[in-house]
Amino acid sequence: MHSDVTDETQVDQAFAQALTRFGQIDTVVANAGGLLKRVKCVDMTLEFWNQAIALNQTSTFLCCRAALGHMLPRKCGNIVIMSSLAGHDGGGPGASHYGAAKGALLSYTRALAKEVGPDGIRVNAIAPGLIATRFHDVFNTPQGRSAGVERTPLRREGQPEDVANAAMYLSSQAASFITGEVIEVNGGMALY
């Protein structure tokens, strides 16, 4: 997708390009998001809060709206929304903005699933935990990552492929009767 995931015109143009290239849109993974930086609530400006909500929530709304514009007339399609373990547990220190945004996506997933399910469109979410990505290189410490692994029953960090496999499953016919659900890809970390 283009550089500004909260610019309606750019999002619509990206979908138009996908339609031109592929002919139709069957599955969309709404994966834009990020922590931006760690900021305590008392030190957070309204401008920063709005940036975090735009990046994590508004981008997902725009992506889903654009996708549905192409899926609804065909009465079929699949949307996978990327949330986070932080949507359940609030995230780490200085991540209340991120946790709040990702938590809202869990509710949005269920609401949208109810709204478009009668039109043959499935909407599900994935909530990754500690995944070995640049996100944790930037926003976590080696000690924090080690502690996370120790809190994970499978005793390892997840790999990007673990999240991709969940998205592929939710996008497949094997998940044809699943909607409004969240797959936790966290090695069991959310059990504690």
C-alpha cells in the first residue's frame, strides 16, 4: 500500500490498482499499525494520541471500507484484521495508546463480522504476541524479550511465518464457517 495509510485517496487508489492487476479482491489483510514510541499517558499529547489512533484504527477502517466496496456486490470475501496481544492486556509500559487502539480493533472485528456476514463476507482478527520482527527490535529490550520468552509456554519468540500461516488459514476454505473470531498467535503468552 502507499505511504500514508490514513489518506482516503491513496487507500482507494491502492485498491483500484489491485483490482486492475488481479481482477477482483477476495481477501484483505488490514496490517497497518505500530507503536510509534513509548509515552506515558501523563506525558502524551492529544496530537500523539490521534496519530496512534489514526495509524492503528483509522487505517484499518479505511482498508475495510475500500475492500467491502468490492466484496459486497459479489457477496463474498474475507477480511483479516491485525490486532495484538496488547489489545487484551494493554501492552507494556508507555503503550496505553497502542493497547487501546488494538483493543478497539478486536471489537471492530466482531461488529463488522455481524454487519457483513449476511452478505457472505467473513471478518476475523489475529492478535500476535512476541514475534521476532523489527517491532520488537525497536520497542523492546533484549532483557524484555528474554522475559517474554520465559512467560511463553512454548518458550520461544514467534516467527513472522506463524502470523502469516494464521492469516492464510483464516483466508482459506478451511475457515469458511469462522467469522468474528480472534486467533491468538502468541505461544500461549496470553494464558498468564
